[in-house]
Amino acid sequence: MKTRVASAVKEVVISTDGPTVLIGERINPTGKKKLAAALLAGDLDMVRREAVVQVQAGADILDVNVGLAELDEVALLPQAVQAVMEAVDVPLCLDSHNPKALAAALQVYRGKPIINSVNGQEESLREVLPLVKEYGAAVIGLTMDDAGIPKDAARRVAIAHKIVERAEALGIPREDVIIDCLALTVATDSQAALVTLEAVRRVKEELGVNQTLGASNISFGLPDRDILNSAFLALAIAAGVTCPTVDAAKVRPAILATDLLLGRDEYAMRYIRAYRQRQQ
């Protein structure tokens, strides 16, 4: 299964049997006071700098999120998307819960983006999937619905099936649906990682689609989060995650090591090349 996304000049192929693709998560004001302050001031220079830093760290795709209660997301998201397109050449993931903001960003985007996201709620399916179809985009499907995020793997897998089926009914090809089985912190539930991994494995087996994951959620509230995140990512990639949403600067070495151990890096060329770059 191959999902192809593109900027105006660069295509990235996400594949269920290829190397792991990294979606950079840093352009998001949640928990980032400096970025939030800059966005509130209408200053997009930090967004541009963050985009460049992430691509230099190895991000293949960049997630762009400007969601703050105090901001006009419909006006600001397309501005941020334009700023990032001017700064880097990688494809973008347009991240908003607001369909109007997504539509505004899609109008300025050049290429084939990822829309982040749709979920199992009827309102979300009705509002977001037509945008995916109209603009020929790929879309991330979150395995949650009106009842929230299910505690069990079976229900998350059922929602994944629903999203894929509704997308295909609109003429959106299955390869353009990327499922997110959702990670929750193990700080409050020691079984949370196991549930997510089981859902990922079943989605891979039953649907065969590419999958993302906001892996850092697994460690929320715990010390030494980078250790937990890297360990969880290795397990998630082995289970079927193909394009995790991550801080590339922190986890790329661990992901390259995982790809090597899973036989996705012939003669360790990508691993060695990255090592040499870090030594410069």
C-alpha cells in the first residue's frame, strides 16, 4: 500500500513495506508558549524557522497546526501554510479540527497534502471527507467517535473500518486514508500501549493501510519521556505504523535503527549516512 503526497516540487511515498516516513510535529502551539505568543502577535517567523529546523533534522512531511482558542484559525492556517511552503520544499499535513480552516488552507496549498483529520463521528465524516475528495488529498483517520477514544482495540479497529468504508464510498482510494489508532499515556493506564499496538496490528492485517501515531502521547506525565517514546516507536513501527508524527530531532536515530533491524535499510546505508551527518 502506497500513499503519495507532494509539495509543489517534491513527492514523498509512504509505504507499508518501505522506510518509515516522519511527520514533523513541532508547528503546533499546544504547550509551546513562545510559538503561541508569536502566533497571537501575527508573527510567522518562528513557524518558518521551526519548519527549516525540522526538515534539517530529518522530517519528511510537516504537520502545520495553529489551533488556539484566541486565534482566527480560518484566517491564520492558510497564512502559516503559505509561510512554511516558502521556507521548505516538503509536503505538508494540514492540521485542524475546523473544516472551514482546512478548506481555506487547501485553497492555497500547492501539491497533494494530508488532511489531519477525520474521525468516526458522523459530523466529521460529512464535513471532512468531501474536502478530501474535492482536493484529491490524503487524510488521517482518528479511531475515535462520539463516545471518545475507545479503551479496547476492537472498537478502534471498527472505527478504522468505518472511516475507510465511508471514504471509499465517496471515491477516495483506500491508499489515501492513513489511520491513527491513537496513543494514550501509560502514566494512568499501564495497558494503554498494549491496546494501541494491538489495534495497529489488526488495522494492518484487516485493512492494509498506512498508519500514523502521535507517539509522544504515550509518555505524558512521566520522566525521561524521550526514552519511552523511542521504545514505543520501535514497537509501533514493527506493528504497522509507517509515518509517525514525531519530533524528528529527538527520535530519528531510533527510527533509523528500527528500520535497519526490520530489514528496511539495505547495507545500513541510511543509518550510516545519518550517523556521519551527526558527526559533522
